Amino acid sequence: MTKVAIVYHSGYGHTAVVAEAVAEGVKRGGGTPDLIRLESAGQDFGPALDAVTAADAVIFGAPTYMGDVSVPLRAFFEASSKIWMSAGWKDKLAGGFTNGLTFGGNKDHTITSMWILAMQHGMLWAGPGVPLGNMAGNSTSAPEAANRIGSALGVITQSDNAGPDVTPPAGDKEFARLLGERIAKLAAR
Ligand SMILES: Cc1cc2nc3c(=O)[nH]c(=O)nc-3n(C[C@H](O)[C@H](O)[C@H](O)COP(=O)(O)O)c2cc1C
């Protein structure tokens, strides 16, 4: 079965909710998700790096902190440099997601950081493939609309200053499921 590693960090639990939705989508697409939560920049990244190497595809996730990926994911990226030297992740399928407090919040830059990492490794980047701003529906920004923020490079979600049990909203979680589903199906193909 197609294995999809989901490597993510979440400081306060909101990005973890998005990661779980991505994993549900992977299952919906017929794949097996391997959810790997990073805890700190100083941790041993060996098991997480091995999990990505063993997977058919990888989806990176992090909250946007100060307009970029949070530090534990950045440290994980730097820890992948030895694998980069041997082109160990070349041709692996990759995607990404981020979550932030604001609608803009420079979150595109966070996804771009993930994309550049994937391109440095020679991986194949896949976006969510969901119409921008739910153009198929009547509303572009309703909380129940998938891709209400309008992102093509990766999944971007928005959480209010409330607990991860109530935010991000349903449409954002469905957007995350659609990315997981797409990457699982593409990896199988
Ligand atoms: C240090 C710090 C920096 C942040 N910078 C941004 C930012 O640049 N853009 C944004 O939209 N939200 C920003 N936020 C808000 C978080 O992205 C938001 O609260 C998110 O839901 C946190 O996800 P988490 O619960 O998975 O840690 C920042 C939060 C912190 C703690």
C-alpha cells in the first residue's frame, strides 16, 4: 500500500488538527499515513528522516511563525542535508500545509520554504489541486469552503485565537483532506 509520511510541527495544537485531517485524506485516497510530530529543534531527527526515506510520498506541515516555517521543521530540513548529498529523496512526491492566525500572514512564504526544500532534494511537488477560493461554490471565504484563502502551492488554513477543538473551521479541514487524498492517489499512480 502507498505510504505517505506527514512530518509536522505544532506548538499549540492547531496545525496538529490540520495534520490529522491530511492523514484522513491519505486514507480516503487509499494510502497509509505515517503521522510524525516534531517536538523541538534539538530532538533526534533520525527516526523521522528514516520514515520519510521509507515512504512513497511526504507532506510537510508547520504553523507560520514570523512569516516562515516554525523552527523544529526548519531544523528537520537542515538535518536532511546528508540525505540530500546522496540524492536519497530524489523523485519522491512532496506537498505541504501551513496554518496561521491571519488570512494573509505571509503564509505563502512558509509553503515556499517547504517547496524549495523539496526542489533542492529533486522531489516532485504537488499542490492541492483545489480551485482557488472554492470557485465552484457561491462563497469564496465561508468557513465551510475548502480553499477559502485561495492557495495553489499548498494547503493554507487559518485559526482564530481559540482552542484547536473549535478552529480551524470545517472547510479548512476538508481542504487538508483533499491534499492528503490527492498525494496518496498520485503516489500510487
Ligand atoms: C512566534 C509566533 C509567530 C507567529 N507568526 C505568525 C505569522 O507570521 N503569520 C500568521 O498568520 N500567524 C502567526 N502566528 C500565529 C500562529 O501561526 C497561529 O496561532 C497558529 O494557529 C499556531 O499553530 P499551532 O497551534 O499549531 O502552533 C504566530 C504565532 C507565534 C507563536
